[in-house]
Amino acid sequence: MSERYNVGATEAKWQEIWEKDQAFKAVTDPSRPKYYALSMLPYPSGRIHMGHVRNYTLGDVVARYKRAMGFNVLHPMGWDAFGLPAENAARDRKTHPAAWTYDNIKNMKAELQSMGLSLDWSRELATCDASYYKHQQKLFLDFLKAGLVYRKEAWANWDPVDNTVLANEQVIDGRGWRSGALVEKRLLSQWFLNITKYSEDLLQALKTLDRWPEKVRLMQENWIGKSEGAYVRFPLTEAGQGAEPIEVFTTRPDTLFGASFVAISANHPLAKKLAESDAKIAAFCAECNRTGTSIVDIEKGEKLGLDTGARVKHPFDPNWTLPVFIANFVLVEYGTGAIFGCPAHDQRDLDFARKYGLAVKAVVLPPDGDPARFTVGDEAYTGPGKAFNSSFLDGLNTDDALKAAIAKVEELGAGKGTVQYRLRDWCVSRQRYWGCPIPIIHCEHCGAVPVPDTDLPVALPEDVAFDKPGNPLDHHPTWKHVNCPNCGKPAVRETDTCDTFVDSSWYFARYCSATCEDKPVDPRDVDYWLPVDQYVGGVEHAILHLLYARFFTRAMKLTGHVKIDEPFTGLFTQGMVCHESYKDENGQWLYPEEVKRGADGSGVHVETGRPVTIGRIEVMSKSKKNVVDPGKIIKSYGADTARLFMLSDSPPERDIEWSEAGVEGAWRYVSRLWRQVTEPKIPLSAKGDPIPAELSTAALALRQTIHRTIVDFSADIEKFHFNRAVARARELSNALDTLDGTGAGEGTVLREGLETLVRLLNPMMPHITEELWEKLGYTTALVKSRWPEADPALLVETSVTVAVQVNGKLRATIELPKDCAVQQAEEAALADVNVQKAMAGKTVRKVIVVANKIVNIVVG
């Protein structure tokens, strides 16, 4: 009887060995094929969660598998460490953001190491460290020289209590997410990255990313938002109401004859001018600037407008005038800050027109519509059709009408056809302390002056105070006061810091040259390692992070740092980890460990015994307390069990439900694997013994199963079908238990099967498989061993399963030699016990044999 598996001692033992041997340290070696496996770096919030366990397990399986396949693998880890939570923690806990961040990094690193991840910790980086953002500042300055960085005034969401700019996503119901204050719109000088320079390239290159999920490519395509249409000018009817016509961009110039109003943003030049002399307009504009400003807010919110009294002329008919409204759903930063409304063919415009009593004129006739009867009620018609009620466009289909309308606009000098993108240049200015300082000095005489390369990094001051609202860098008594590098006169540092998305837009390149001190990346390293072969992370990063990283790579190519355009060849987005939620009688959320479940599915509070309300299964959330501490699971069951559960219960791209029963099931298999190797049912042959030439039928069949499993298991890992791979491993375990030791060569074949099973499972359960490999007599660790190879001769099927029917009804299945004679198939089918029962007392009229598939016996 072997000893019981000691999970704690075994996992600690192998983690120590891997660290001592530097088993996962990668070295640039152009003579070897490389593989760059990368999981998205975490924010150091203090503790890892189950989402981290799943994400990093998936990436680790790939990294370990590719290493066993002979690749030189780079699998690094770091920390996306700047950001608002650290600054808030500093305020709330009276500590420094750096202290809070590095303490969290220390804790989370220890937790990740307990998972047995094959990470190259020698390349560890933290984006908040000056050794990292020094090079980011260099990239910023290089981009500035290349024309990819500029500064301009732009409207921003301003929190008057926290005295800072908020992202659209931080404005909730018109209020700051933290202070609760009514948010204002302010025109501020801010720094931008010229991502729109690459709009078309970023869009077209999506077609080449065939190892990205289709949904992610579609999300990016929609975000870039290419649209073909026209700029159209609507002249004002009275001089003095605005020197310039109101210009709109429209993708549907074919519906111009259905126009019933023009709407402009509250920050449009005309709106500002009218507000100077009209208190009602001024008040409405102010209200628009206080309400939700994100696209989501606008789409969901009530559509409000104010008739300014101004009128414009229709571009096709100067005698036709339209009212000009200021509307809260028109943003100055999108398009031209003005739209024309065609209510019959746009639902938003229709809702607005009905609200304010404006005309609704249909100008696109559906394919089955009657022009004499077709009208629009409460639902706009947005599909294709033929133009009608549209003068020279009448009778044209939608595509032809679009072209004709653009041609007419250009002919009349009222506008021009164009292509536009929804994508806007990236505002990277943030009025925060805990971020990468923007390396610019403002001089009254010289303007905005780049910090010399020799003066980098522009490091954050450590002696900052958070007792005042706003940006602590603005309040610092000395940090921002410097001399101009050009003229030597007193000047002021830029106090804005970079959006944290900048930090995560190039970290993958820095990993390649993590210790390079004099430049962001070493060409020899990035030319070898980039692009990332497999990137793993959440779908929530499908748009911004991935799009910014794609832009940054192009910018780094333009400035001579890399030679590639696309940073990630393969992308996998894993599903979320879910758990049911619980509430007590007072409606307070409870942690899972506070609830005891009954056999009937009910739940009670473990302390009070009072009934508990069991909620639906949803994504784990700290706010709802439906979270499970990975540390406790690893301590109780081991990292291999947690990893196996994450891989086995659901396809990795789908959400997975965490359950205690599922974890216990994974633990049972871990224990079973241990017993299979350490307590084999029949004696194993000695290590290295050759497979005998003569094998029993059972042994030969098992060898075929072993080698088919190698092929299928490997294919599953390549395709990220990890749950299928686990199922195949379990099937192989079952097959290995079928030998009874009475046949020739069975002990040798069982050893081959156990060794293969251990090797296949190593990327998933690295600790126990290393220990079992050692117990099987090997001194070279699996981490240094090659992946098992299947013998092609054993992949050839020598037998087939054939269905036997009697009068068309399935009565049995039999095993036959592949391509056997018809007579042999007939005899075997007629001899089957179940077939004989079905034929009892009847005469065989005919036997039909379809080779390798079916035998049909006709009786009467």
C-alpha cells in the first residue's frame, strides 16, 4: 500500500525545484523556434480571484505544452499598477499609493506562485516603476516627433468636487461616480494620440487576424465605425445668426427630402453664440453639459431639445426651411456636432419629432410598399427600398439614390462625399497623481517643450499630500517648477499624467527586453519574440486595450522600435467564473461559507440557522459576496485540483459555474491518478523495457487507445478544447484499469499508458505529474521532457463497430475486423445472442451487409 498523496508537500517541493533550476527563464535564441505565450497582466488589487485562476491556468497550459513541443517559450508576468484605486486608497487609508500598490503586488505574486505557473519572473515589471515608465516617456516623445502626439482644447467631464476629469464611463446619471457631484462639461487643454491616422489600416488588418474570435473583430470593426456618406451644408436663413452654414455628416443623404429639423450640440459654435443673448438657451446648454455624456447614456436617456428660433435652408431647395434645435443627444466631439433629422427613417429622430410635433415624411418605400398608402407610425422604417417623395431621386434603389444625392450635393456646392470613422483620437491626459508623468515642460517663451532624453525619467514626487481635491501634482510646492530646457527661464512641468491604457499598450514589447536600461526595447529581442503568439484575457478588453495596443505597435514601428504591425497573432477570450448568490432575511449579501445547503437545495445561515434566499448564478462579484477565495481552495485541495476544475467543466470560452461538488470531483480524479501510478492493479514492467512483439488482444487494443489519445489530446490543446482533453484523459484512465495482467505484455503496455497519461496531463496538473514521473523512475523532470509522440502504425484502425438490425430495428453492435469478408460479417451477426432472440421462430429471408457499417437481417 503506497502513501496517501500529500498535496501540500508535493506542490511546495516542485515549485522550489522549478525556481531553483530557473526552469522557465527564457533567453533570446534565434537558432530555436520561439513561442510567446502571454496572459493579460493583472491590476494589483491585493488578492487574486477565481477569474485570475482561470485566465492564468489557460495560458499556462499553452506555455507548458509548447515548451514540451520543443519551442523556446517566453511566458512573462507583470503588473498594471497605475490607476485611480491606488490614489483613492491613499486618500481613504492615509497611505501612499506606492506603498499600497507594492504591498498588493507582493501578496498577489505569492498567490500566483502557489498556482505553479510556468512564469519567467526574471522579466517581472510594474508599470508604476520609474524603470518602466522612463521608457514610456521616451516613446511619448518619439511619437511627438513623428506627429502622433498633439495638444488641443477639448471638452471633458469635470467633477467640481474632486476637481478632476472623468471618463464617460465614470459619469453615472450625470454625477461623478465617486463624489456624486453633478458633472460639468469643461473645455481643457489635453494631450491626444493620433490613432485616427491608422483608422483604415486598423480596420482592414482585422481581416488578417484569423486566430482572433470573430466577435472581437466585429466589436473592433464597429468601434472604428467606418461609414461612407457626405458632408452637407445647411445655410442659415438670416445673416448674423452664424457666419457659417451648419455642416452635418450623414450616411443617408438619400433621405434628405425627408428632413424635418436640424439639431446641434450644446457646445456647437452657433449654440454658444445664441446662448450669449438668450437666457433660456444658455440654461438648456448648461443642463445638457450636466447630464450623462457617454454614448450609452445618450442612447438610453430621454431625448431633449430646444427650438432655437433659427432656421436653415434645405440644400436642395432654398425655399424650404428647417428649424434648428439644440439637442442633448448631439455631441460636439462626434462628427460635426450637428445632424439633420429624418424621422421616418431613423428611430431616434422619429421619437424626437413626435415629442416636439415635427413633420414625418416617408421618402424610402419598402419593397412591398404602396406609395399611395405607405406611412410611418411609431416605428421608423430603416431598411432598403426605393426613393419616393424625393424629386429627382424617385424610383432609385437605396444604393443608387445615395450616389445620386451625393452627386447633386457636390454639383450644387452644398457639400461633398466622404468617408468618416467613429473612432476618435485618444485623449491620454488625466488629472491624477498616480500615473506616468507626461514629459513636457511649459514655457511662456518657448511653448510646450519636450523633456530631454537625458533627463528621463520624469519621476513622480514621493512627498505628496492627498488632503486637497484635485491633482496633487498641481499642489506640490516644488515638483512642477523647473527651468525651460531651451531658454533656461522659469517654466512649469506638465501636471497631467497618462491614461493607464497607455501603460498596458506596449508592456508585451517591454517583456522582450525587460532589463534593457538605455532604450524601451532591444531590436534583437523584439525581432525574435514579437508578435505574441497566443494572448489570453477577458472579452471586456476586446475594444479599448486591444485597439490601443494595435495602434501603439504601429506607432512603435513608425518610430523605429519594432518591425511589426500586429502585436497579437492569436487571441483567446475566456469566460467568467460564476457562483450563486445568497441573502439573509434582511436582504444583506452573504459569503458562500456563511451558508449551509440542504439536500433539498435550500439554504440556512451557518450561525443563526435562519433561512437564506438563494439567488441566481452570476459572475463572481465582491459587491455581492458570491466569491470564493482561491487561496483557501489551493490550501485545501491543491493548485492542481483548482487548475483541473477550471479546465474540465466547461469550454474555456464560456462562463463556468464554481461549485464545491465540482472541486471535489476534480480532487477525486487527482487522488485516483495518484493511486493508478503508485498502486497499479497489475505489476508494471521495468522502466525502459521494450514493448514485446507479441501482445494480448487487450494489450494491443489498449496501445491503440493510448496512441489515439496522444493525437486527439494534442489537437484539443491546440484548439483550446481543454475540457475535451480532460475528458480524453479520464477515458484513458478508465481504459488503463481494464487490464487484468493475464495476457502477454500487459504490464509493459500499462506502464506505457501510465507514463503517457502523466505526460499528457503535465501542462494541466504540473505538480502531481512531476511527482508521479519521478516515482515511475525518471530523474529528468517533465518540464525538461518532450511531448509524447504517437506511433502512426497504431493509429490505423484494425477493427470496426458494426450495427446489427433485424427488420430495420437495432438489436446489437458487434466488433469485426476492418474490411472483413461478407460471410464473416453475416456469421458474426447471426451468432449474436440478442439477434437470435429477436429472430426466434422466424425464417431468415435476406442478410444485407454494408461493409464496416451495418448488417441488416430480414426475417419473416
